[in-house]
Amino acid sequence: MRNFLLPLLSKLAFVQKIDKKEHRAEYHARGFTSWGQFVAMVFCQLGRAHSLREIGGGLASCEGKLKNLGIPQAPRRSTLAYAKEHRPWELFRTVFGQLLEKCHALVAGGAGGKKKFRFKNKLLSLDGSVVDLCLSMYDWAQFRRTKGAVKLHLLLDQDGYLPSFAVITAGKTSELRVARQLSFERGTIVVMDRGYIDYQWFVDLNRQGVYLVTRRKENAVYQVVEEREPKGPPVLRDQVIYFPSLAEPSEEYYFRRVEVWDEQKQESIVFLTNRMKWAARTIAAIYKDRWQVELFFKALQQNLKIKTFVGTSANAVRTQIWTALIAMLVLRYLQLRSSFGWSLSNLVALLRQQLFVYGDLYQWLNEPFEAPPALAGVHDAQLPLDLGG
């Protein structure tokens, strides 16, 4: 029997094989390896430790079990503080990328269930989320006059709902600036909100054979080229349009405007796409599925340590965000491997209580509420409680 944290991190053992010279990760390591810091930061995320002292104390209380992870002793607070300030965050970005490949391979192998849509195109959702920081403590992260922030930009692959791309920038960096630097395979469908609207960029995507689905801006000026017959409710209008401010009318500048009635909100919603052949209901369903990227950000903030930080430097903040993303991938990996219908919140809550429990991780994942097998030499008789005289 091994503690749960060992098989959990054994899937990430390749972090020990990363070329440390590339990132200078072991420069002035002072005996505290990158692997040791990685284990400490994963423990911070899954154990919800609120400070470096709590990380060190939590690991020290299980020091005998740490040896199974290849860590001779729990790190001190000063050692953790030095590492988070000087060990480059790029190392953890590399770990994230390698683990992401393992997760995508699992989805490609059939984990994660059937695809939601019948088309074979890759479907990606693009969004960004602001991580608020206190400006007086994080003066390097000025966002507004009295507010600090960094921004996490994410491209979510709807197959398995796994990130396809992630980058952390200054809070002032616009989502569109990051989006324009991305490249997509021909035939990819990219879904985004109105914060990414740039008609010239949309034309560039169209020329690359990339499809898009977004919401139309309220004040957009356009001309109707073709009126199509709406094929029943909730579709109100289906039009082919172009924007006079962009260019003269020609097919490469044509877009499709689809207006759908939202029964729940009791209002009409207008979508914009460059895909002319899909059913209007499919376009609405694709945009609705974009909500999964919002849920990813929400789960990240609610279940992992991304609202408060155990360091104030830019390096410490980026390290913690990348380890939060790694922990999220670990949780998604376990969800995909398990036959039990775990919600993410329940999985992280119960796993937090089991990190150093001895048992079979994957047996527990599939049968979390089954009694564990009796250990040899251990009796069920309750020991007397002696409170002293």
C-alpha cells in the first residue's frame, strides 16, 4: 500500500527528467530540488495551504511518507521562500505542457465519452480571466490606479474540456492582442465572446480556413446581402451580411448573422459566424458550449489556490498559477480515468482528505465509498481511550 500522493505524482515523474539546465532550475538550489518544490506546490494546491509555513508544517507532519516521493525531509519555510523567488516559473510551464500531452492522449484513446457535436472539426473556446492582486503588495502588477492584476488567457479544447493553450500576461494586456498571435489548424472552429471582435482578424481567419462563432456587437453597422428562411423557432433571422467599414462586398468578407430567441432570458441573441452551411441551431449550440471555458475558470478559482498567494514577486505568482493549472490537469486526468461519476468539486474535496492515506488510488477513484480491505495484523477492536488522571 502507498499513500495517495505517490501514485498521483508518479504520473508526473517526468518533471524530474526535464532538462534543468534549460531553465537554470537547479542553480543555487541549496539542496532543495525542483522536484521537492513541485511536490510542495502541488500539496499547496490540493491541500489548500494558506502560507509557506502551513506548506512546510503540513509536509513535516507526514515526513515519513515523503520518503516514498524521493524527498528526504520536509522543506523549511525559508527554503520554500528562496525557491519561489529564484526558481524560474518557466519550469512549471514546461511541466504543464508535458502533462497536457498525456491528458490529450487519454482523450484521444476514448476517455471522456462521446463528442457532443457530429462534425469532426476541432472545437476550441477562447477566453481570458483577470486574477486580482493587491496593488500595495504586488506593485509590479499595476492594472488600474488602485488595483493590481495579472490575466490568464486560455484556449479550451472541447474534446475532454482540456486546455489547449495557456499564457499569463500583465492585467492590462488585451485578450485580442494575445488571440492575434495564435495559429490554428485549417478547419478549426474558434468560439469567443464579444471582447475578441476584430473584423479584419476575422477576415484573416477566414482566409486561413478557420471558422469562428461569436456574438455581434450591438452598435455594428452592416449591410444585408441575403435573407435566408429561418427554419422554425427559436431562430428569428438568418442573414448573410458584410461590414461596409471593412471592405466592398465580396465572398471573403461575408459573414452570417443568426438571431435566436432565448426563452430563458426572454430576449433575442445575435450570433456572428463565417460558416455558411451549418444549421442556425448548431451555431447557437456551439456558442452555448463556450460556457465550459467559463466553468473552467470558475472551478480553478473555487477549488484551487489562485485567489491568494504564498509569495508577492512576479515569479512566485506565476509559479503558483502554473501549479494550479497542473493540479487542474491532474484532477481532470483522474476524472477521465475513473468509472465513478465524479464532479470536480467532490473529487478535490475528498482527495484533499486522502493525500497521505495508504491505499490504492485508482480503486478508491472507482469505488470511493467502499470499505478498504483489512490490513494484516490489524484488529477491528477499538482501543481504550485514556485521558489520564
